[in-house]
Amino acid sequence: MKSQAVLRLCYSTVRQNPAICTTYQSRRWISLHEYQSKKILNDNNLNVQRFQVVDNPLDAKRAGEELMKTIAKELVIKAQILAGGRGKGTFDSGLKGGVKLTKDPVECGNIVKQMVKYRLVTKQTPPEGVEVQKVMVAEALDIERETYLAILLDRAYGGAVLMGSPMGGVDIEEVAEKHADQIFTTAIDPVIGMKKEQALDMAKKLGFKDRLADEAADQILKLYKLFLKYDCTQIEINPFGETPDKRVINFDAKLSFDDNAKFRQKAVFDMEDTTESDQREVEATNAGLNYIGLQGNIGCLVNGAGLAMATMDIIKLYGGQPANFLDVGGAKYKRHAAYILHLFRRGRIISNLDIMIECTDKLLANWRTRPSQHVHCDIIHQSENLMLAIFGWIAFDYDLETLDGIDNSNELCEALKSFLSIFEFISYMPRVINILYLKLSRRHQRAKKTIGRYSNRIIDTELKQSKEWRVQRKRTSLIASLATSLQEDTEAEAHKIEEEKKGKTNDSLSLTYYIMCHLSLWIGLSRSEVLDEILLLLVAGFETTATALTWFIHLMSKNPRVQQKIKAELNDSSDQQHLSLDRLDSLVYLDCVIKEVLRYSPPASMTFRTLVVDDCLPQSGAQLFKGDQVLIPLHNLAHDNRLWSIDPNLFYPERFLNEDKNHHPYAFIPFGGGHRQCLGKDLATFQFKVVAARLMQFIMFGDGGPEVNSGGQLTSTTTKPRYIGVTINFDQ
């Protein structure tokens, strides 16, 4: 990338000029498209080509006509993606090259038609390429002479450095390596700023003469003003060129901005397109973390950059492959630790693919026993059984027996639903009444007893394994980790401590032992605490995903067109029954369907957040105070006409491929947002996709009729369909 080239160039320059020591701190700077950078330059009275940005052939033709009638003698059409090498790229439409020249506005429209909505593959894109959303149509200018110009932030110097070379246009790395004497640098005093003499001197070193030297110096001074105005860390112009009609033009620009200035450069940061970035790095950056995704399978969560690098070296030394670099040093660790845990979980989640498929196949086998025209009105119950069965195996390595027979009314599932219902009922009551109700409610006692019985079975099954085996598995198995942390004999250990306390309280060594014993009890978990953990995991592990699956089935029964498109995507394979990880990753349309299900019918209709500082609403100015609870209406946001291009009340998965691909970030937050978002997000979405794909491989859901399949909403801990009844037809 050009920014990396500049760093290498800086290193070469240091060898020539020891007075300047340019340092670099690795971080994810925001990326702007070429047209966005040029617009910033143009808005600040810098010389750039005249251009227009289009996203369809008709606008491209009009833009070409307008440019040709005014100033252009020829047009250049450039696909707008963040990757380099566009000129030598290839579109999946068959078009060769992402940069084209023409003098015909009609041909301009035809070229754009073959670019927009098609994927462009270059040496710097992923193998599948990047979909082009916008195209820049500009006047094509001849370049008589090309130079290189950059302004870089030099942290060691404490200010900016002006850098240039008369050998521009080509890869600047080659210039730095082969012609270091053709690289010139000037340190800029941060108090005085850039002097006109410095700008003029650089212009002359770049080869501009007479009037053009003054014009080039004027452009350099304006670039420095832009550098300060927008809190830039880098401005790179390559080529900084001279045209045959003796004009100085900034032909291409690369701008980077200081992330710390985001609060006052909102307009610039709002332009960032993160669709081509590693989404793990995007999420980590939003959390204020230094994260770089790698290709290994060992996640690294380390306090301090130096220790993080050493940890990665050790992993490599012993034959492993780190999955990431992540420095969570400082006070931010506690605040962000929960948020960043899911960055590492994909490797563990995908290992459960076969379990998810096997459980889904078991449900399909149960459904096969029913007649094809049978109307299934127990979809909510069946979805809950399926998700509970999957979670039992994933979390506890235990068969909860929820799929044993089509009519099986599993007592654990019923107990969990009773527990959730009671929890919802008492959540609006005073604490004293809550305690009294829970003690007197037979329904609660029955549910608690049933859940406790299953939980104890899970623990006892794990405890039958050897301690050494549990220790080996605790890093990959949740139940092994819980069982390993379990205190072996809480009462006996507490009694032993009291005896030590009575007999040897004056012995400093015994006092130390006494304190250490208490610490060991505090660090370990009692059986009741482990049971509470299991209960929480059971509730969280099946309720939301089961509700999402229920909505998926209902919406599929109402939209056979969508089902057919999913099946067509699934059938695009030689082995139509095999469901591999690679095949799952290729199901782009199914991803859109899942997003649309979660948007159209979010399992949670709202969430709450508590203010930790005083604040006010930005538009109305309404005052909010620390401790206030704010209700966030997830369903309303997902159905707000102001936030969506396509009618939000329409179930239309294709919105996420086109018009609503770059929707407002808070219009779609089914798992919440920020560092308090749902930690099970990755597991839930992967599980949802596996089950949905497996079902669509074999069956079609039909509408059971308006009397039983009218939808509606039944709100409890989640929002389920009030009426759902579907037919299930197996493919021939």
C-alpha cells in the first residue's frame, strides 16, 4: 500500500538525514475512496481533475456529456474501491480493467453498466473480488511530468515533515531503494508553520520552474493548511503533476486522519467505508483496541504491546499460529474485556458444525413421520427443543434428550419456559414481594427442582472423568472449566480453616496459610454457584435463537420466492447434501435472509442502558442524568422509514445487497451495541445459519392458512409469532 511505501521511504530518508527520525505507530487509519479525497482537496481550493460520481449507466452518460461539453477532451472512468491495482483488474461481468478511457459519453454509460454491482478482482483484493458501488467519471488529463509529494506526521520531531521527489508516478518504494538521493525532506516548525520559502524550495527541487514553481508552492502551502485543518497524519499526492498546458494538478491523493480527532472531524469519519475492511479490526477499533487479525488459530489477549509481541513469538517458536495481535493494556482492559471476547470465538464455534447438523437432521427425521399436508402448529416448541439440544452438546457435552420423538414434551424445556415466565412476572414487583412469591410458588419450585436435577446430572457426568482429563479440556470445554473450578468440599475446607484459626492464630506462617485458604475458597466456585451458571447458560443459550428460528420458518412460509432463492444458492454445488464450512461462508443470500429476519422480527423488541455520566440528546437538547435508564426500541429502529431506503415494513432480504447495504449503524442492532452487546452473538448467528441452511437443503415450508399462520406478536422475554402453523414438504 502507498502508506507503507511512505514509511519505507521515510526509513531511507533517515539514513540520509539523521536530524529527522520518523517513527510510526501501527493502527487502523480510516480509508477514503479516491473521489472522497479529491472532493476534500477541491473544497479547499486545490487543483484536481473535474469529476462526477455515479452509480448507474444513465447518470454516467449524463456526466460524460456534461464534462465533454465544458472542459474535457477525453473521459477517464475509474471504479471506486479501496484496493489498488484497479487498472489491471478484472470484473466478473467480463470487463477487463477498472480504469477506462473514452471520448464517447454513450460508451461511458456502457462501461459503467459493466462495473456497478459487479465484483472487481485485483492483486490487492480477496480472491472473490470487491463489489463496485460507485464509479468516478472525470476529465482525462495528459501528464507531461510526474513528481511525488507528501506531508507526514513525525512523532519524534513533534511536527510535520514535507517530503518530495521529482521521480513520481512510479512505485515510490523503488525510488527509495534505488535513488535515495532523489528524496528531499524538510521539517516544519509546529509553531511557525510552513514558510513560503520552504514550499518554494521544495517546488524547485521537484523540477517546477518560473511561474509553475510559484503555483506548485501555492499548492503545497494549501496542502499544509488542509493537513492542519483536518487533523491529518498523512497526505500523499502521487503524482503531483504538470500538464502540457502548464498547470499543476493533484492527480491522486491518499489522506489519513488522526483517530483521536474523530470527535471534531465527524464529517470526515462519516465518509469511511468499512465494507472492505477486516470486520474484526473494525469492531476492535470501535472499542478503542489495538487489534490486527491474522490467519492462525490461537487467540492472543495480552496486556501490553511488548508482551503481546513476545507471546506471538513464543507461539511461533513452538509451531503454533497466532490468530491475532491484541494489546489491551491500561485501564481499558476491564471495560472492554467482555466486548472483545467474541473476537476469538469463531475457531471454537465452527468446530461444532457437525453437532448442529446432526441435531437438525434428527428434527428432520421426526418431521418425516408426519403426513406432508399436516399443519405443524408447534413450531415454537420444536424450535426450542432443537436449540436446547444443540446447546446441551456444545456447552455441556450432554444429551438433554429434547429431540427424542416428535411429540416429546421435554420437562427441562418446559421448566426453563416456566422459569422465564415467572422471571418476567416478578420483574415488575417490589423486591420483598418477589422473595415471598418465589418461596410460595409451587410452579417456581417445580421448575427449579427440574432444572437443578438436570444441572446436577451434567456436573456429575463431568466429575466422573479424571481430574487430569478435565484440566486438559477446560480451555476448550465449558463444562470441564466449570467442573474444574468447583470446590471439592466446601464445608470440610471451611471447618479446617476454623481449626487452624483457633489453634495457631499467633503463628505468622499459619496466619498466611489461613488467608491463602480463604482466598482459595473465594477463587473457587461452590456447587450452587456452578448450578446458577448452568441455569443462566441454559436460558441464554436457547430462548433467543429458538425465537429467531421460529420467525424464520414463519416468514419462509409466507415468502416461497425467498425459499427458492436460498435453495438455488444451496444447489450451486456438486454435492448438494454436504454442508461444509466453506460452503456456508459462500451463502451470501442466506446471510441477507438471516439479517432480514432479525431486522423484520427482532427476538428482543427493546433493550435498556443506564447512563454513567450526565448527557443530553444532540437534537432536542433534552437533559439526561447519570443513573437514568434509556429504553432503546430495537423494533422501532428497524422499521423507521427515515433510516431505510427500501420500505422497512416489507420483508425483502435483497435490501442488504443493494440500497440498504450501508444502512445507519443503529438502525439494525438485534444483539445490542457497544461493549455491552450480547456475548453470544457469533454463536447465535452461526447456529442460526447452519440450521436454516440444513432445513432449506431438504424441505419447503408452506403456509398453513390465515387461521393458524397469521403471525402477530406474542411478547414475553422474547417476541414470538402469536399464530404460526406451517406445512413441511420434503424435496423429492
